[in-house]
Amino acid sequence: MQDFEFSFDVLSDCNGNLQWDDEEIAQDISGYLDHDHDGRLDYCQFLAGYCFADFNMDGGIEGGDIELFFLVFELGLWPADVNFDGAVEGSDVEAFFVAWQAGTCDP
């Protein structure tokens, strides 16, 4: 009797944009969406355990977080979408400052 090996890919849409993650990665010629080339969207990996009040991820909630948040926000990059609504806009600034002023990692 011969052994068979099966593998299954699990389709996911972790960012909720109605496009399969593997399709997004395949269409991204810049490598921006999967910088570490592990076949998973960096955005979704980033969110796991992320504390957006500690935006620079140095372990403290302080002024450096504000500086980096606004730099990323002005460039319109996805990490500045701290309210996770799919857009980088003014409501993200409000969500960031509410958490930052409270000194908490809870959204």
C-alpha cells in the first residue's frame, strides 16, 4: 500500500477586504504586503498582540509614540489605521490619543 501526503491551503481574508490573502500577496509586486515572505499578510501578523498606544513598540507609552504615529499617519501607511476601519483618517488620530492619554494598550 502506498502512502499519500495531502496538504490543504486555508483561504483567509484576515483584513476583511473581500480578497483572499494569498491573492493579495501574489498581486503585490513590491513585496510591501508580505515583507518577510512567509505567505501571510504582515498587517494581520502585526495586529496580533499589538499595543497601538505604544506605537514605536519600545515598551513604554511616551512622546516617541506620538512622533512615530504622526510620521506613519502622514504617509498614509496601514499601521496608522489604529481603529481598524480600513482607512487612515482623522478618526485614527482620535483613537490613538484616547489610548495614549489613558496609558493603556486596550483599543
